[in-house]
Amino acid sequence: MIFIKLFLIAVLTIVLLFLSFSSRFRTYQRITLGFFYFALVIMIIFPKEADKIAAFFGIGRGVDLVIYLSIAILSLLVAILYAKTKINERAITKIVRDIAIMKARECDNE
């Protein structure tokens, strides 16, 4: 059991370090990421505490709480990424239109 806990903490640490140093996160995003990291580490080290927190919210087990929170967070991330993708698509469309208009004007001037 100790090996699994150490392995999970090591994986979480690598992911945290990779995300926080390789990406351009804002300060509040790094703080949020750190908060979730420490919360997960605490739940890994002390699973009985996760059960107590889950019981406080009326959920049977700590694992269920983690799964429910993960689904909620992943849904939020999907919505954010979808919105950013739409913004980028609109920007690319505008740039392509502007380039096409500029090239058409160059052809008319020749």
C-alpha cells in the first residue's frame, strides 16, 4: 500500500511541476493548481479523512467524492477549452478574410 501511495504522489508531483513550469499559468491558476495538488496528496496519505469529508457532504465514500469533483472539474475545463477554441476559430477566420481582401486589392492594383 505504501508503494502505491508513493507512486501516486510522485506522479502528481511530476504533473504539477510539468504544468507549472512549462505553461504560462497566471498566479491564481498556479495557486489553484497547488491547492488541488495538496488536497489530493492529503487524500492519498489520509484516506479516512477523505471519507469524513465525503460524509460531511452526504457522500458515502471519499473515493466517490474525488470522482464527483473530478467530473465537475473536467466538465468545467471542457467548457473553457471549447469557448477558447471558438474564440480562436473566429480570430483565424477574420485574419484569413483580411488577407484575402488584401490580396484581392493587390491584384486589382496591378
